[in-house]
Amino acid sequence: MSLNKQLLEILACPQCHGKVRLDENLGGLICDQCKLLYEIKNDIPIMLVEEARKLT
């Protein structure tokens, strides 16, 4: 999985507008503040709150 570094710098969590970080092991972008995982499918981040997985 690869994500353009410039894209990663401008992406924000749609719920809290905070920074997200790439986690290749989980296959997506994580918002540490909201504890949400936004999956990346076919190299496209799915940045929808209702599609995000809750992290415990």
C-alpha cells in the first residue's frame, strides 16, 4: 500500500478535523483522537465516518 506523502499531509479526519496517520499493518489511516480507522481500498482512502472502523 502506498499513499502519496503530500496527500497524507493534507488529509484530515472528517469527524474532528485532526491529523491522521498511515498504519500499513491495519491497512488504513488512523485518527488517534477519535480512535477511528479509515480503510484504504485500491489505494483510495475511504474518508467517511460511517464507513470507519472503531479502534479499541
